[in-house]
Amino acid sequence: MGTRFRQMYEPTWDSVATHPLPEWYDDAKLGVFLHWGLYSVPGWAPQVPDIQELLRTKGPRAMLYDNPYAEWYRNSMQLEGSPTWTHHRQTYGESFTYDDFIPAFDEGSASADLDGIAELCATAGARYVVLTTKHHEGFTLWPASSPHPTKGAYHARRDIVADLSEAVRARELRMGLYYSGGYDWPFNDAVMKNPADATLAVPDDPAYTAYATAHVRELIDRYRPSVLWNDIAWPAGGNLPELFAHYYNTVADGVINDRWIQPSLPRNAATETLARGAGHLIQTFWRALPSSVKHLTFPSANHYDFNTPEYAQFDEVKEKKWESTRGVGHSFGANRNERPEDIVTATGLVRLLADIVAKNGNLLIGIGPQGNGTIPEEQQVPLRGLGDWLATNGEAIYGTRPWDRAAATTTEATEVRFTQRDGEVFALLLDTPGVRTFGLRNVDATAVSEVRLLGIDEPLEWEVREGTLEVTFPERLPVSAVQVLSLGRGARPSR
């Protein structure tokens, strides 16, 4: 018998760069992002547009003061005059601190139904789950061995990471772990008010670098996550090649996201003054800046398996694997102040997934448990609708790859997206054409020998006219957010 060896990674950029993207991640297409922490107890943020629109129209300072992300509650409640500052004082009183939410969180999470959360993720059709083990607030969801440098034992009473990992894996889903390496607001008492604070709030202290590194190594060793998802940045002085090599050597088919950028300039009085000046200029001249720069982005690190644009879509297929991350509403954490119109519909979520997958992306859809672990019904509805659609049409999503053409239209101007698996091409219609018979533009169907409509057993009427595929839907067409045609293995993009 031969001996099978797996690659061992050395702690160098060249070594970790050889890590291939695991097929399971490329095949999965859909994950669920769980934001759960002390912010889940108040569960509140103002009613504003999604963060990209807010930034684009009003600028970075307004984005901080009117922040739609409920998971930023600790920062928002300290910005005098902000909607969250007003809400907090009116609801809890001036003397109620952020840490006063700990007893309610511990009491609620102690009896939280983690099997129910995992079951919802499976019902949605997700193939992996990512949990916030520590958000910017610094409070961890596992009993971290390293005490917080300013808070001491600053963690949940229950080992939520262990218990949820067990529930998720019991349903044969992959478990991923998020960690906020860039921000830990209690560590340096950071309050983010202005554009410059985006970089200045990252702790510049070897003690924090050691603390964050110890945390991530512990998460790797104790829970072996299939996805290692860092947020914002990574503090200066950290040895990322060593950390990544340790991860890959521990979890051979693990994946790492892109948000591990480290500061390139030394932190001193001169660079801080420069950063604040640049931030002031950005805010002052925001309206005059080109629209191409008015969006929330995260610079990519030296090495990553996939990048993570937020509330984003693209026009074309991306060569590098990417993961679009967004909440079902305008917030990732639970926001009791969101309106029905702020929540994506099941139809919208299905069409979003189809568009993203056609362009080489995965969708990481965010839901926010309340403090006691319950998922608001309005968040569950779109996920269940997505799962129902995937139960019928999943073969056009799971395990597919982008086709030679990402998008086209029908002769009735219906938007179409394409995926393919092993040569079989799928055409995903983002709306139902207004007529029964229509043609597919930009598709050479000369060699097509079979056309199927997923979800029905009866034969489909179709013909090829001068290379163009014409399809006739049945009179009684099942209702679907996206109708999916299999074009078999003969379809080619027309030039």
C-alpha cells in the first residue's frame, strides 16, 4: 500500500500561497452569517438605507452616526446626538453601560436553541455557517483562555462556539468562525467618529497583537473551523504567514478570507496627524469625489482564498473566488427597528443568489439572533423561501461553475444568468417572461439536443431557429422566483 501525504505549509508567504481553493467551498455557494453578541440584547439601529447607499449619499461621518449595523451598537451609543445615543438614553437611561447587557445575554443564551438555529441554516439550503466569535465589542462567545487586557474574563458563560459547531456539523454543514482582529474597542477605548478612525481605531500595541493571535490560534486548535473569517484588518507586528500555515496544517481544506491587511506605516504622532488630515479632507470634499470611490471596501491582504465585498454585486464574472456578504436587512445583527420593506424578500434573495453564483461568487447571507438566540420570523421567511427554491433548482447552483457568458436576455428582455456543471448549461431567468414562447439571446443552440425546465416532469416544447433557441413554457407554469432551464451539453455562447 502506498502512503498518502498531504502538503505541509511552511510559515512563509510563498508556502501558504500554494494552498488551493478547496472544492467544497467552491461547490457550496451559500452560507449563513450569524452575528450574535451583547449588541443582540438591545438589537437596535436607525431606519436608514443600506450602508453602501448611506455612504454614497452622505459620506463616512454620517455612516458612523446613522450606522444601520446594530452590531455597532457600542460605538453608536457613544456618539452624542446620534439616533442610537438618543435611543439608548431613552430606553435604558444615562447610567446604563454597554456591559450591563451581559447578564441578559448570558441568561438568554444559556437556554438558546442552537439546534433550531442550525436547522434553519440547513432548511435555507446553506452548506456552511459562519459565527461571530468576537465582534468589535471585544466580548467572546467562547471561554477564551487569554483574559481581556482591560476587561478580564470578558466572555459568554456558555461555550456558544462549541455548542453551535456541534449542532451545525450534526446537519453535515461546515462550520466557520469570524473574528474581529482589526477592532477591539474596549482594548484602546476607541470611539469611531470620523473617517480617520477607520485606521486609527486598530490597536497599535504588541500586547493586542499577542492577544488576538492567541485567540485565533485557540479557535483553530479547539474548534477546527472550515472557514477562518477575519474582519477589518490585522494588527501590526503579527506573523500572518505563521498563523496561516498553522491553520492550513490543522485544517487541510480550510479557507481564509481577505480582510487581514496590516498597517504599512509606523504609528506615531506624524502619521496620526496625516491620517486625521486625510480623513478631514475626504469628508469635506465627499460630494466632489468620483462615484467610483464612494463605496465601502476592504483592502485585501497578501494571501487569501476568497475576497468579501459587502452588499455588492458585479457586472461580469470574477476570476478570483469571491463571497458577497450582506444581511437579510440593512443590518447583520438583529435590529428590532427594521421595517418590512428593509428585509429582502425570498424572491429577491433567490435572484441575488443566481446572479452571484453566475459570476463566480458565494453568498454569505446574514441573520441576527436576538439575545436569547431566537431568530425573528421576518428574518426566517426569506431563508425558508430560498431553501424551498433550492430544493427544486439546486442542481443549477450547487457544484456549478461560471459559463463562458454570465448574463443575457430573452427576446422579451427578461434578464438571464448562466451556470454550468460538467458541460451542462443552465439558464436562470430572473423573472418569468410575459409570453409563453420566447428566445434566448446570445446562445448558440445549434448543437442542443435536450431542454428541460427544472421542477416539472412533462416534456418541454422547444426548437432551434437559425441557431437561436426558442422555448415554449407549459400553460400551467409552476410559480418560481427564478425559472431554470437546462440546455444540456450542446449550448455555446454566440459571438
